[in-house]
Amino acid sequence: MFNTKIQKMSESNLDKVMQIENACFTGEVWTKESFKQDIVNAEHRLCFVLIEKTTVIGYAVLDILDEEYDLLKIAIDISKRRQGFATILFNYIKANAKIQGINKISLLVRQSNTEAKNLYIKLGFKEIALRKHAYPDGEHGIFMCTNV
Ligand SMILES: CC(C)(COP(=O)(O)OP(=O)(O)OC[C@H]1O[C@@H](n2cnc3c(N)ncnc32)[C@H](O)[C@@H]1OP(=O)(O)O)[C@@H](O)C(=O)NCCC(=O)NCCS
């Protein structure tokens, strides 16, 4: 249906990743340098890009914990939203987790981030706990988990 592929993020993807990052996040934007470090630290981090034809339209970054992935970030280009792309990317991550023997994926989401909360609920995540003032600006975070 979609002309998409998912691959590990590489430095050649970073200009487009940074465009999406800057458009998606305010106040907690990661720098190109920190992305480079995420890629270099591949042993405990996973970074994927979603490519449509030849263009990066989304990405996700995860921490690999003992038997768990922590989804740190998932973002889709504004012009490509609400077309199922985050779902495609997450389903790939989940399939990858299963192959790696990971049994749980967890994340923290801002209480005000309705689109992300709705996405995660649709993907099967359950709200586990409210983490008060979890973000630097004082906003509460919702800790969510799903089994793989
Ligand atoms: C959250 C985000 C990744 C969703 O990406 P997406 O490709 O648009 O998501 P999908 O098309 O796969 O949507 C799946 C479901 O998520 C929910 N959803 C997505 N966007 C939504 C919105 N704007 N409003 C309400 N629900 C929304 C819906 O339940 C949707 O299913 P539906 O379209 O059948 O109703 C995207 O909005 C984004 O990049 N946001 C900015 C970055 C961010 O906040 N990331 C999460 C925290 S790191």
C-alpha cells in the first residue's frame, strides 16, 4: 500500500531528521550532535528511520534495557501525519523487539500530548503511572507500557 521502508538511522539521514525534530519539538529538541552519539552508542540505543520513496518522513529512538525497550522518541513529518506512518514504524519496532527477546515496551508521554497518547492507546499501551513534574518545564508525564 505504502512505498515505505524502515532502516537503521545513519548520519546521512540527519539533515532530514533534524528538520522533523525542529518542527515537532519545542524546548526539548535534540541536537545533530546528540543524534550522532545515539547512533554511535548503538549497543544500548536503537534509531530507526521511516523512508517513503527516498525521503525520510519519520524516525524513532529507543533505549534497550534488560528485557525491555524504552521508546524515547517517535516523530512523523507534519505533512505525513494521520496516514498510519507512526503505526507502521511502531509495528516494525515491536516485531524487532520480539525477535530480540524483548517482552515489554515502555515510554513517558507529556500529559498534554493528546495525539501521542491516542496513538499509544491505539497501539495497545496502558497507562501505568503519573510521573509528576517529569519534564524540565514541570509538566507531568504519563508512564505507559505494552507487552510485546
Ligand atoms: C504522535 C505522532 C508520532 C503520530 O504520528 P501519525 O503518523 O500521525 O500517527 P498514525 O497516523 O499512525 O495514527 C494512529 C492513531 O494515533 C492517534 N492520533 C494520531 N494523530 C492524532 C491527532 N492529531 N489527534 C488525535 N489522535 C491522533 C489516532 O488514534 C490515530 O488513529 P486514527 O487515525 O485511526 O484515528 C505525530 O503526531 C508526531 O510526530 N507528533 C509530534 C512528535 C510527538 O509528539 N511524538 C510523541 C512523543 S515523543
